[in-house]
Amino acid sequence: MNIKSLYRKTINSMSMSDIQRLQMLQSPVGRPRVVLDTDTFNEIDDQFALTHLMLSQDRVDVEAIYAAPFLNQRSGDPRKGMELSYSEILRLLERLHIDPASLVHKGVGEFVGPEKQARKAEAVDDLISRARAGSSENPLYVIAIAAVSNIASAILAAPDIVDKMVVVWLGAHALNWPDIREFNLRQDVGAAQILFDSGVPLILVPCQGVTTHLVSTVPEIERYVEPKGEIGRFLAQRFKEYSDDHLGWSKPIWDMAATAWILDESWVPSNLTSTPIITDNMTWSRDDSRPLMRYVHSVNRDKILKDFFHKLEAFAQE
């Protein structure tokens, strides 16, 4: 059996009742189990999202952090991108005084690609194990702020996990955007197609048209982040070094919108809609017969950043 036939067989074997899906697409109750999948060295927003999540463990139980691959001028190849992200995760956790042992896992070094081939990695095995430990009543929440190569590999290797987890993905663009050539999606289109075709309960947090509103500026970062201990200085350095020209400059901190959904759904208003199809040309195609997903259509920038600043202040005073 060739890979495409195997992919179709795998996807077609997945099923979930409408009632079960609607329940899983609601805001989590209690202190949900969470893993974070992140290409942390790719930009500067992953660092802020990871820090916000780790400072919110009274609200969420962060079980694992996965380093995801990325390819751009910072990495040279996907495996190097994953390794750089892994090292950046360790730097952040050190400044947060968190032991990385058994918490941080290396992800795949190759993209799933158009062949839709599962890749092997410690993070993939860990995700499968943690998802299988859950259920539709107590799912694992996978916050994905990178190309979803780790997650797609896990779905292909273990299709049974789709009804035991919820994926919150920061990726693509708004549904009314003319194309979806967003970084996380275009890095591994095949992996994104697997995610959208699998039927896994999905919370989509788009970039252009939605999280572009979640911005900050150098004066704000210098006032509320930089003075807050070693982690504050580190985050401020990452923010400021992203651009050489700070005059009239603001920077979206995209990834914080994905972690925001798990912390307080009201910060990122959403609605239910059918899961769109991702075409090979990286555009949306609609089919209302497809399973429902939750679509974030706006962000409350002020509430998200205010919560983050308060938590950073409290951590600095400990």
C-alpha cells in the first residue's frame, strides 16, 4: 500500500460523535492537562507565550513542552531549527527556575511533507502516550504555535488519539483572507492538511486578520517586562533585537493568543464553523459537511497583556 492510500485509510478510520465534539470544543473545566508544541527560536513570540503559560500553572497543568522544527534564515534546515528551539526552551526554563528534566522533548527533524509521512521523535512518542492517557471527558490540550509536524506525525502513527485530545493551533490566516501562506502553515502544508482532515477537535487561532491585533511596543516592554528580573530582561532583549528601527514600531506577539484561549476563552472570542479544507495552493476551500471547529475571530489584546504583566510582576517579587 502506498503512502497516499495509507493516509486515506488512516483518515477514514477516524470518527467522533457530534455531541462529543461539541463538548470538547467548549472551554476546559478545572485545571486542564496541557502540552506546548513550539518552534521557540524562530521568532520572539513563542518565548512570551511559553513564559505566560508557565506562569499560569495555577490554571493549567503543563505536562510537556515539545521543540518543533522550522526552516528560515535562522536555522538552515528543519532539524537545526528544532535543536535551536530546544536550546531556547532550556534558556527560558532556567530563567523561570523550572527543571526541564522529563518536561522538554525534542521533536522531529523533518517535515511531514506532501507525502504525509509520519516522522519519528521523542516528542511524537510522548504526545501519543499522554493523549492515550486522556479521554473525551478529560482530553489533553495540545497548544501548537509552530508547524504541526510533531502533531501530524502522532496522528498518523496513532489515529486513536484524535478523540482524546484538543488541538489549539496558531496558524494560517483569517477565513476571509485571500491566501493562507502563513509561516506555520507553509512550513509543512502536508502536516496542516493532516490536522484539518483528521477530525481532531480543533481551535483555530489565525494570524493575519486576527492576532495581528495582539501587538506591543518597545516603551511598553521596557516599562512592564524588562525590569522584572532575569526572565524580563531576556524577553525584552529578544523583543528589541527583532528590529533595528524602533521609531513608530510595534510587534505582534502572535503566539500569546493560542495560550490565551486555554487561560481564559473570553480573551479570544470565537464561534463554531465547519473545518475548512487546506488546498495544495494554500488557500481555503469550504465544505459545510465537514466536522465543526472553533474559530477565533478576534483578540482582546489589553486583557491578555495585562494578565501577563501582572504574572511577570508577581514572579519577579518571589
